[in-house]
Amino acid sequence: MTILQKLKRKAVSQAKPVGPGLIGLDIGSNQIHLCQIRPLEHGLFSIIAKASIEYSGGRDALLAKPKKLKKLIAPELKKKKFKGKRVAALMPWEDVKIILLTYKANVSDVDSEVVKMLAKRIEGSIDDYVVDYVPVRSNPSDEEHMVVATLAKREAVDTLLHTLISCGLEVDSLDIAPTALRRIVSALYTGHAADNVLMINTYRNESYLTVISGRRLLFNQAVPFGETLLLETIARELDISIESARAQIIDHGLEKQAQSLAVGSDLETNVSATLLEIVKPCFLDLINEINRVLVFTASETHGVPVSRICLLGCIAQWPGAQQVLLSLLDFDAPDGQTEFTQVFQDENEDTRIPWEGLFSEISIAMGLALRGLVANE
């Protein structure tokens, strides 16, 4: 049994906690996100603690220095009143391969079949990887079944475990981002609202398109669309620095924002329009990738379309980005869409960033913190 499988089965075998759950820990390339959640009645949840910690030097360098990581995390755990030190930690996107596999329905030993198929899809020995998988399509009437398989280099898994334990944390489980996002969807949407949800998680150098169908992880793929690409495009076109390009985006956004007719509002509209025209080709490249995902999703769900599209991560913080994306996709957000604040209450307001604006940044940490708290994992 692999390390991930052992940790996963350990978590599943435990009874659901009546108090706070695990601490969700997402160590990004320049920020650490922490979140802890307490279940309430009627499918509601309370955020009892959350924190985002900026750092420099990159993730690999940080993981190589457990003492430095402890100095960053320990004060926040105490200041924000996190309960305990048991964590569900994220395996970084780039350290995990996620592969959709189909096999004949009459296969008797699925474990061996999955491992054998994966061995043909990777370089080197399969023994160098930690392997896990979850069923995606396994209806008895189907001729073929489908699983989502995950692989992580054993060395990367061991390094992460060693670092977290060395800095005083208790590792309950290691998880992947798409599974964390699936828990968010399960918590937010039920019935037809959860049919197919596309989540676009944006980072500095790339983004990830993840489709959750009901409670199933249906699709996950990295695409070359990130904040750095957009900022470099703006900086080049306007002949300004990256820092100035970021400031322009934060100050003016990509779309004319609702505002009173104050002095300078016409100027802000013109700047927003200029910024949008500069980055629009990059967004259109993303749209092409999304359209391919939408076609795949419809083919796998017998024509059921994507019902919701959520933009997460750093670009989600750009004013107007979500509206621009939906407009270019010609996608209308459905009426009555569940608001995050209707499901998640925030007990920990000790942050400079409003809760509504912070969600897109800590969503994966929230999904990790929901481990063991949502039904039908």
C-alpha cells in the first residue's frame, strides 16, 4: 500500500469530528495558506481560523529548511487560534501527474491493471512513484470503466512529509488540489447545481482547469496561462515595469467598474479598456482551451453542459477578470448561484483582506480543511 493510500484510508476510517477538523495547508510558490473549519448543522460550515503568509525564495528552498517553515507557520497558528497541529497538506500541482485511464469492465484486479497501465505512461520505474486512483465512471452497464490516477515522485512525497514533521506538524494526510476543489463543490452545490462545475485555478506561470461532475473529479489539465504572462504582456505594450503593470491592474481593472460619476472616471474607463485590449489575446487562448474542456465534458456526461464556472487564484483578484472571462465564453452565471458566504461563516475576521476577496486565494486550503467533513468523499 502506498503512503498516500495509507494516509487516505486512515482518514476515512476515523469518525467525523464534532469539533474543528484538520488544518488545511497549501504551500504555494510564494505564499502559505492555512484554514481550519468547524461543521455546523444543515450542511453549513464555520471558518474558525485562516491565514495567508507571504515568503520569498521559492517552495523548494523553503521545504529544504524546516526551521524556516516552522518560524513562518508557528506564530500564525498561535495568533489565529488554530486548534491542534494535525494537517491535511497539499502535494504541489507540479509534483503530481493526473491521468485519466479507461479499462475493460471485466477486469478482476483493478489495482494491478491501473499500475500496469501507468507503468507504460511514465519514464523510469513505477516503483519510484506513489500511486493512487479514484473511480470516475464505473456503471455496471458500461463496457469500459474510467479512473483518475495520480502519481507523485516518491522522493517528493518523502521530502514533504519529512519537512512537515520536522517543523512540528502532525501529517494526517497528503492530498491533491482537484480533490480539495471537489470538496468545495460538494459543500457549495447540490442537485442539478453540481452537475458540472469548471474551476479555473490561476497561478503565476500556469493555470489548471478542473471539472467536477457531481461529486466526481472528471477532468484536470494545466494550461500556459498565468499572471506573469499577462503582466509581462502589459509591461511590454506600455513600456513600463512589471510592478507598474500590476499597479495599473489593481487600480483600474479590466472592465469599467460600477462607480459614481466622479472626476477622472472617464480616464479610469479608458485605462481599463486599454488593459483589456492588451491582455484579450491571452484570454482568448485560454478560451480555446476551455472550449475543448467543455466539449470533453459534454461527451463524458451524455450532453450535460457545464453549469458553473469559477475563477480562482491570483487572477481572480483582478477587478473585472471573472466578468471578462464569462463574457468571452458567452456564459451566463445561473440565477440563484450559491454564495460562498451562505455556506461558510467566517469566525476569524483578523485579516486585512475582506473574506469575500480572500476566498479565491485560500479555496484549496479550505478544500483540504474539509477533508472528513463532507459526505461521500
